Amino acid sequence: MKKLMLGNEAVARGAYEAGCTVASAYPGTPSTEITETIAKEYNEIYSEWAPNEKVAMEVAIGASFGGARAICAMKHVGLNVAADPLFTVSYTGVNGGLVIMVADDPGMHSSQNEQDSRNYARASKVPMLEPSDSQECKDFVKKAFSISEQFDTPVMVRLSTRIAHSQSIVEINDKEDYKLKEYVKDAGKYVMMPAMAKKRHVAVEKRMADLRGFSDTIAFNRLEMNSSETGVITSGIAYQYVKEAMPDASVLKLGMVYPVPEKLIADFASRVKTLYVVEELEPFFEEQILKMGIKVIGKEKLPVIGELSSKLIAERLMGKAAENSEASKQPVPVRPPVMCPGCPHRGMFYVLKKLKLNVSGDIGCYTLGALAPNESIDTCVCMGASIGVAHGMEKARGAEFGKKTVAILGDSTFIHSGITGLIDIVYNKGNSTVLILDNSITGMTGHQQNPTTGFTIKGEPTKQVDLELLCKAVGIERVSVVDPFDIKEFEKVVKRETAADEPSVIISQRPCALLKNVRYEGVQEINQDKCKKCRMCMKIGCPAIVDKGEHLQIDTALCVGCKLCTKVCGFNAIEKADK
Ligand SMILES: Cc1ncc(C[n+]2csc(CCOP(=O)(O)OP(=O)(O)O)c2C)c(N)n1
């Protein structure tokens, strides 16, 4: 049977067919659907959302030590969080096959940087595969499990946004009957302290030498000989672009991107006149090929920034302007990201802007508060950083601001990596105020459950972390819980807590407007007779309120009836529609 599948869905299918039984992940675009699909479609695999990527990888490592085939998944920046266990599981090796999925985001469609995860494969001495379509996503994941067991190593599989989120045909096969491997205690292999790790490092170097030889033989590294004038070494989505832009070129398609197949590359180089490397982001292949003493053209013609495309490759390498298709000539409407109508974060931003506070932000839907008209976030680094950054700012400049630095972060982000920052503030006598925006869901990545929501990945009820108790337990004595739509009360609490001479937490509690149990009373409209056109309602930045120049209007198709606008209107001009 054949099925149209997203790359991410095909990865999930591959894990299932390989007999994998444990999956742990933390959401992050473009990797999220891997674990969502596993949870939805493959009950044979235990699946979970972990609090962060480090824990997700550790759970998969534990399952592998226990003899199961296990998978974890994350976006590229998540691999930074999980880098600590990654570098050491490279030494311990595995028992059951261990696959680490990492999805890069060239072009930064939904990320704060565009790092190239292939560098992690080299740095941690872990082999990496990279598929070019959904069929390969499935096949490569299955193969990754067997390579993992054959070479006693975790195996990384790298995706990029265009592979993870594109659909193509996949052949469906039966599930392999994988039996749990016996678990044998072996401190020399699984307890990494200096004496044992020194021996394991030797094993890792031996493994890398074996893998280098293997890379020259694996069918995933495929030679497609054509003209001897031009040769291209490429992988992943770039392979698809090359096939479109340079149909006559010979291609060495690398499915195993680390270690690279040196013999195959040398042989290919000797058979073509001009050799190009086409790779997105870093000159990862290029540097290794140059080191082999082979002349190759890569980043002198192609960018290290952003995504490639067949058009760009045709222009830069073939010197010809590619034809634009009719569809691509159509103008695409501009849709800047905005917080949704009814978003609970909006009330908080209205207050923060009014109070002109110094705000250290974080990553979530609320990062949009940096944009007009809210414009009330001053910094954003990485998940959980808001608290440490606020504390550092406070220690550096202290009273100079005249006001405290306020950190804001969501519930999921607080659990992911905010807690340790809060402990730092308490332990080191900080004075910041932390706002935890508890909207009862991980909003930005598309509504995943997390430890504060009370539900598992499968929607089953579970213990719910009590944020108020947690903050008190780490030593925060001033913890307030406020509704961000009660603007007056919210302002009062923020003023009070930022004036206090000790650290504090404000939990801003109101569920995301898109949750299916959230219902508001009815859409609003502007009574044009009462409206003075002062435009105070525009300050909350709701996309449902439209400035028509002559008058202001509420788009009733967008309004959810949260009534936040009625609270900022000084003339009671906003009323329930169709009264
Ligand atoms: C290390 C890392 N992992 C994952 C992500 C993807 N990501 C961006 S924001 C976010 C969570 C947002 O949830 P929350 O903090 O609850 O805020 P909300 O969007 O609900 O307002 C995630 C998982 C990331 N940017 N960095």
C-alpha cells in the first residue's frame, strides 16, 4: 500500500515499522508532528512530551539501555539543550537501537537562529543520516535503528523544514517483530566516569573508523552518473533542487552525511571536470572535501544564510535565470504574525507598555509582544533565558532603571528551563519580578500538553504541576495569581510587585482563546455614535479591530468576544453586536 505522508509522519511510520517502543520529545517546529503522529497512530509505541529536550533524550537513552528501540525528537535548538547527554551517550553506546531526530530550520521560518546540526554529528562523533523525501524519511529511520545496533552507537537523522513539512508518496510495510534485548549490567559501558570513559573513548574512535568504511558502501550514498562536465555533491532537500536546476549534472547524493564516504567522493571527483558542493547552511561537506585535497566549488557561489532553491542554484552555478512558474508570479498576501483575537497575553502587554517597564522576554506566542503596537519586550535569547537575563540585567545596572527588570515567559517555557533561573534569583538574592503566562497549553507550537496542563500527550488526565506551590517551594515568598483581562487589578499587582524589595512571581492565568473549552459570550461592535475615535482600543493590537481612517470597526468574523477592548475604551463605545 502507498500513502501520501509528511516527512514527519513517515519518520513516525519508520519508527513503528522498526519495532520501536519508546518515544520521548519536546515540541519544536518543524519536528513536532513526529511525536504527535506516534501518539495518535501507533499505540504500540509508548509516547510522551518530556519537559525539555534533555529529558526527552535521557528517556530514550534509558529505554535503549533497557533493550528497546527508542526514538527522541527535537528541533535544532533543542539539540543544544540535549547536547550534554548526546556527547556522553556517544561514549556509552546503546543496547536497543537509539535514533535521535533533529529538524533544522534553514531560513528561520519559526526559529531564533539557523544552526546546522551536522556539526553536532561531527562534534559528538555520532553518525548522521539525511533523507530527501518522505519515503527516505521512513527508510532512513528504519536503517538508523539497525546501524545503531550494528555499530553500538546512537544515530542522528537530520531533517529540514522542507523535508519535515512536505508530503510525498510512501510505501507502507508491516511492523518488524522486534524483541527487547537482554539488559546486562555493565558498568564499564554504562557508567561514564573517567576510568571507564577513557576506555570508551577508544571504542568511539574505533567505531568512527568502522563507520567511515561503512559510509563508502551504504546504498544511501548514491552515485547518479550523467555528464562528466559537471558533478555535484549534495544531500537532503538540496538534492531535489539540484535535480531540478541541473538535470544534466552527475550527482553524488549523500544519505549518510556523517561520516562522509571519502573513497566515493574521491572517485566521483576524478570522474567529473568541475565539482560543486550544494548544501544548505554551513560548508560542512565542502570543508571535509577540501581537506581531502580535492578542488570543489561551494560557498564561494552559494550562501551560508537561508534556504537554497532550484532558482538560486540555476542562477549561481549555471549562470541562467530560471523560468518562474505562473503560480510563483502571483503576489502572495503579506501576513505578519500577530497574537490571535482573544489572546490572554494581550492584556498583560497593555499593562507592561503603560508602565514602561524593562522587560526581558522569552520564546512563545508572547514573543510577538516585541512588535507594534505592544512593543513591550526588550530582549529574547532562547527558551527559559528571560529569568537569567533579567537577573543579570538587575545585577549589572540595579537601581539605574529606577524600576525592576521584569521577566516574562509561558508555562511550557517555565517548566522547560525557567525553573533553574528562578532558583538562581532566590539563591543569589536577586530582586526581579517574573511573570509566568499560564495559558494552560504550549501555544506557539500548536497546542501540546505540558506538565502544567494536567493532561498527557494522549489527552489522558495526569498530575498537574501547581505553579504557585512550585514557586513558593523554591523560595519565592511573593507569589500572586492574576487574570490578565482584569487590567486594573493586573496593573495594581505589577506595580506592587515591581516596587517590592524582594523577588516575586506573578502568575498570569487565563487559557488560550483557541482551546476548545474556551467560550466567550459574543462578538463586539463599535457604536459609532459613542466612539470618539481616540484609538485607545487600537493599543491592545487586536487584529479584529480595524482602523478604516474615517472610523474604527470590529471585524465580526475575527472577534471572539473576549471584551478586552471594552476595558480600554473610555467611552463605553464597544458593545455586544446585534443586541
Ligand atoms: C530549545 C527549544 N525548544 C523548542 C522550541 C520551540 N518552541 C518555541 S516556543 C515554545 C513553547 C511555547 O509555549 P509556552 O511557553 O507555554 O508559551 P505560549 O506559546 O503558550 O504562549 C516552544 C516549544 C524552541 N524555540 N527552543
